[in-house]
Amino acid sequence: MDTHASTTNLPDSAEAHAHAPHGEEHAHPTWSTYWKVATILGLITVGEVWAYYIPSFVAGRGFVPTLLFLSGLKFTIVVMFYMHLKYDHRIFRVLFTGPLLVAAITLIGLMFLFGHLFIKIM
């Protein structure tokens, strides 16, 4: 007698249906994927810290936008891999990335407004 089936009080077919995956099944990342993602995040962080120690770059107008871009990139990588958003239903990605895009566009607009970012036309 199967002890698991007897503890759930479900017939074999009902138990199989209760544990069956709904929808499509996604393979979750392996340890190797997490290691590669951590390495990429570490390299981006090293680049951010290294950029801070270049006085001419810190004094330039591209310093703040560069750091914001790299921080946004790291944020996206962490959310997509470590929070498993890449493997969740598409609606969760839309609900998360929609407001993120609005915030990013707002930040870019504020950087233009306050002179931290400019486009030189001719």
C-alpha cells in the first residue's frame, strides 16, 4: 500500500491531478547559471567602482547617466534571474517592467531638465 496516497485521502487519479503542473512547465536555472549571473553582476560592479576613481570621468557629464544605466542593468539582471521573473507568467513581467519603464523615462527626462544629460545637435 502506498503510504503517501493513504495520507492524502485522495484516490490515485485525484492525487495525480492535484500534483499535475498547470500550463507549461519551465526549466529553472541551474547552479551554473547563477554562477555566471553573479560573475556578470560582479564585473558590472567593478566597472562602476573603477569609473568612480577616474577623476576626469567623474567631472564629466556622462558620469551620472553611466552609473544610472549600469545600476539599472544590474537591477534588471537581479530581478530576471534571482527573483525568477524570467520564468514566471508573462503578465508578471508586464506588470513589473511597465512601471519600471515609466520610472526610467522620468529619470531620463529629469536628467535632461537639470543638465546632467544633453544631446549636442550640430
